[in-house]
Amino acid sequence: MGDPPQCLRDSLRQALRQREDKLCRRKLTILPSTSVDFSSNDFLSLSTSPAYRARFLDHLQLAPPMHPFASGGSRLLDGNSAYAEDLEGFIAEFHNAPSGLLFNSGYDANVGVFSSIPQPGDLIVYDELIHASAHEGMRLSRASKRVKFSHSSPDSLKAVLQTETTADPQIYEGRRNVFIAIESVYSMDGDVAPIREFVGIVDQLLPNKNGYFIVDEAHATGVFGPRGSGVVQAMGLEDRMFIRVHTFGKALASHGAIVLCCADTRDYLINYARSLIYTTALGFPFLASIRSAYELLAEGETEQLQRKLGRLIAYFRTRLDGLNIKDTSTFEVEHFSNSPIFSLRSNVPRELASVCQQRGYTVRAIMPPTVPVGRERVRVCLHAGNTVEEIDGLLETIAMWLHRTERQKTRL
């Protein structure tokens, strides 16, 4: 019998080789300091904003002498503070929500919500492209059934709910809860969910008001809606959402997340969400960075960044439309509305991404299992801090690659 540790290492290496063979092995990378960012989720470029930095440093300096920067424990033990609770109230008021509960990340928030709130006998209906963190939470959930519907399809949601209410009369009668899990803006395609249509379908098929929306606004926060408040507030549907999750690590240049909900739900999560209970709470510097970002949003200081980002999005979209694309299997643009996320679909995304990176433009090839097989792409994210010249340089690189690729195919 072989040495068990060596057997384990052999198993790990074999698994990694299999990923390598499938061209989906993940690796950590460090970007050159000179590269132009067309990849990160720092949509408003707040992470390099002098106004954000000054506000953040002011909050740190205003802390009393000897004020602990570390939280010292979980929220339920020694990690709570008046500052954290005041911040939760401030964010909840900004988002027109009854209350809010901070989590260490969007991942923790989704895991905590989905693992604890659905009760035995309940049903979760989820968009097929919902984030991995929601899947992890659903895997831990006590819900009796989980059913997916086609991405952002009102017809598919309607068909699923009709099937489930017919199969289980207790759902129609309101004796079982139905949780509808969606994102407002999807991270890979950048498309906006038809939330208003979803609400209409739930009202029609679940007249006893046992349908509860859980919407993840991670990629909408700071970018969409009035003062960056999100898609739900732009639609005026705050009262129809059972839970909204807003994260701070993307456009807000911070860390953590908040679950917006009613007071009863907040209290329930404090008692049952293990991803909150059994983890060290956010320390003061993290809370101060979140406060800084939300103050800028609330004061309208980021609206100029939103407008600039919108102009860059329109410019990039127009320039992409002007490319002479002859083979859509090699290159096809998918873009939705005013989203800063562009999907450049290609059957050779690694090649395109590599060419862009060599020219100093950071973009990423997105491969399965992050996206479905056949949906590989290069993901491009625009930021308020990008310039027209940088966008032109990226477009010139893409055009050069397209021309070279088409010329090679002609020779074959």
C-alpha cells in the first residue's frame, strides 16, 4: 500500500492535469503596473479616485485615539459596534430598505441567505446563470426542491411556476414559499434582468403572495439607477423585493456586502446565517471604506463618473459596430443596454486575450465552467477612468487580430 499523503498528492495532480487538458486550469497572475485595465469590476474607478481616498483617510483620522482597527471577533461576540450598526442604517436608508445586515462578502451573503431562509417544503426557482455563491447556498438549503429557468426568460419562469403549482397545490394555496433567485445585472454578459415582467408573472401565478424575490445587485451597485442605487430602485420595485444583496468590492472599491431586508429577516439571519455567525466581523478600516463610498453616492459625487462611463460605453459600442466582421464564429459582440460589461464571443478567446495583453490591455478569456460550453468569450469591462485613447488602442488591437485571423483563414 502506498503512502497516503503521496496518494493524495497524486490525486490532486491528476485533477489539475485534467483541468490543464481541458484548457480550464486556473492560475493566479500579477498584472504589469503599466497595463490598461479593461478587466476589473472597478467600474467607477473609485479605487484610484482622489476624492474617495481623501474621504477614506478622513474617516480613519477621525477615529478616536486607540480605537481598534480590528473587529476582534464575530458580530455576535466582540465584533459588533455602533459604527457598524449606524452604517447599516445609512445604507438601508440610501436604498429605501427597512433594514440591512452587513456580511464579509457577497459570497458570504448569498450563502447565508440561501442556506438558512428557505424552509422545509419550500421551493427555490432560480435563473440558470445565477452566481456560484447562490448555488452553494442552495446546496446547503433545507428547501425541498430547486428548479432552474432559462436565463432572463419570463416565458420560462412562467412555465416553471405553472408546472410546480400544478404538481403541488400547497404552493398555489400559499402554504409553501417560493423564492425566485435572480441577479439584476449578470456578471459575464452584462445584461439586465426583466424584473418587472418577473414580478407580473409571480403576481399572476402566486396570488396568495408567497413568492419572494431574492435579487443580487452586485454588478449594478454604483453604476445603475439614481446615484448608483441599483436596477431595482431605477424600476421603483424596492417594496416587491424580499431581499436585495448589494456588494462593495466592485464599483464601490471596498469590501463586503449588505443584505437589505425587513427587520424580522435581519433578526433571523443574525440567528441562523452561519456565514455571519461563525466569522470575524469586518474591521473598522473596511467599514470606513464602505462609508466613504456610500457618502459619495448619497451626495451625488459619483454621478459625474456614471455619466462619463455612459459616454465611454456608447463610444466603444459604436466603434465595435464599425468593425468589419466577416466570420462571427471568430468574433461576435454581445452587449446589452448601458452595461459596462461587453462580451466578445470567439472560438479562440485565449488567443484574442493574449494578443490584447501583449499590447498592454488587460482583458480576460472566460472559459467553462465559468460560462457554459460554447459560450466562451473575452470579457471587456469599461471604467470611468478609461480614456478614449485607451479604448481606441484596444480597438486597434482587436481589429489587427481580426485582420490577421481572416488572412490566415483565407490562405487555408
